[in-house]
Amino acid sequence: MPIEVSPLRDDLSFGAKINGVSHDVLRDEAVRERIRQVFDDRGVIVFEKVEPTDAMQMALSSVFGSLKQHPVEGADFDESDDGTGALVNTLDPKDCDIVEIDGKLYSNWLPWHFDHCYTDELNRGGVLRSIEIAPNGGLTGFMDGIVLYDQLPRELREEIESCSIFYSMDMQFDHITYGRPDNFQLVQLDWHWIDIFKQSRTYPRAIHPAVWTRKTGEKVLHISPWMAEGIEGRENDDGDALLEAVSQEINRIGNAQAYFHKWEASDMAIWDNWRFLHRVTGCHPPHRRAASRTTIQGDYGLGRFEQGGRSRDLVLERAAQASSKAGESLS
């Protein structure tokens, strides 16, 4: 086998590194199958020393399946002419989100989440490469939902296990209700989020289980604190308190036990979107960051859209209250 597979880190139960991938190597179906086996088993793969081109990214993506277009209209991406190629997201502190956490400014910061939680179908994963690397920060964190489930305090695990979570396309950081970091505030808003928020008001909310079971038997805690809007059937103070407690545990466990990848230009990575959460640590302005990603089609079959009305006013009221409390803690 021309590729070399090794653990992402010796102390992790998830993740792998693969070296030796090239266009010629990927023509071997045995190699492609081996890569898929590693992906199913380890959930995250970092491909090292690969050709840093769109063509290589597309070839590598094809190992895992067909590509999917991004579901958000007007997302801040440059895309190929056919709309199914690599999407490039360039974030410049001149106009992107800037947040303050514990008195420090970060651009390109993202909280723990899984992709496309606001739709009823979850893509299989994403292939990512960094094409403009900031000199400080900008690490991508990956956290295994199997580990999260095992590490969640038993009382919370038993209470959240049978719950389903509402999600919407509202991505504005000042609307974050659950898992908000301590001493957090939004300093500058990326105007693209406003357009996406307007879309969110016209879409039904998506619903996904808080915990699901893989075919191999492992239970996965799969909650995206970002874009979460409450627990189905428990949109009340009790349900909000439960979801907040679990979200803060995700922050605690994830920030302590996740793998945070420091990018090289010759790296590409894929993660299992049904199993993993990911986040970005953010960069210190004025540095830019740009990444290219493809999205792999697929669905685990457990998501659905809400039927009937939504409590949007209540959702926004709770977000405003959370933002107000964060501002009070900073004053």
C-alpha cells in the first residue's frame, strides 16, 4: 500500500494522518477503499504533503462521494462555474466578524458546531485546505461526538439522550443563546450574516437528535450550540437550562480534549460531519485567513423540518437576553 497511515496523535482515540497521497496513487481503488476505511474508523483525516491545488482537492474529495452545493444563498464564497467545485472563503478583519473574548479580539472565530445543522439533510463531511494562513491563531478544532457522549456527566447524558434540538439558519454571533463563552461580545458584524438571517426567517427550523447511534454501536453526542434554538417540546426555562448546561460541557470537554490543527499549505483534512463537531480558534486582527473546501453529499437520515409555526420572537428574545447578560459581565 503506497500510503502511510498513522494516528493523528498518540493520546487520541480518533483521527489519523495519511501521507503519500497523489493523483497517481488515488487511481488505485484499493487505496481509495483503505482511505474510506480509515475515515469510517477514525472520523478525521489530515492528509500531509499533498499537492496544494484545486485539482488535488477535487480528486481527494471524489474518494468520499459526490459533491454538494452550499445550501445558503448568498454565502460569502467564490465558487466554480458549475457550482459544485471548491468554495473559497476569505475572511478579512476589515469587514468580517470580530468578537472579543476575555478582552482579546478575534476575527474568523467560530464556536463548536456541525455543518448544515439548519437543514434536514447532513452532508457526509468536508474536505478543507488553508490557502491563506494567519501567523497567529486560525487553528481548526475537531471533537469526536463519541468522546463527548462518554465524557458528558451522567445526569446530563441521561436527560439529553432522548431529546431533539431545533436549529435555524441564524448565524449571527450576537444571537448565540447556548454555549456562549464567558466575557464574550460581538465587536463587528459581518454584513453577510444579516442576509442569511433574513433567509432564516423564511425557512422552517430543522430538528436533529441530540444523541444518535452509529451502525457500529457507539453513541454520538451531536449538538451544535451555534444555531441551536431549543429542545423540541421543551422550549421553556427548564429546557433552556438543560441545553445550556450541555453546551457549556461541550465547550469544556471539547476545548480540553479536541485536536486543534495548525495548518500547513500542503495539508488537507476531512471530518465526519455526522460524528464530529468542529470550530475555529480565530485570528488576531489585522491578519486575514482564507480556506478552500468541498462538501461531500450524504445523509444519516435522522433530520427533519419542523411542521407548523415557530417561536421566532421567543428565540430572538432569549438571544437578546443572553447578549445583554454578556455585556453586563464586561462592564
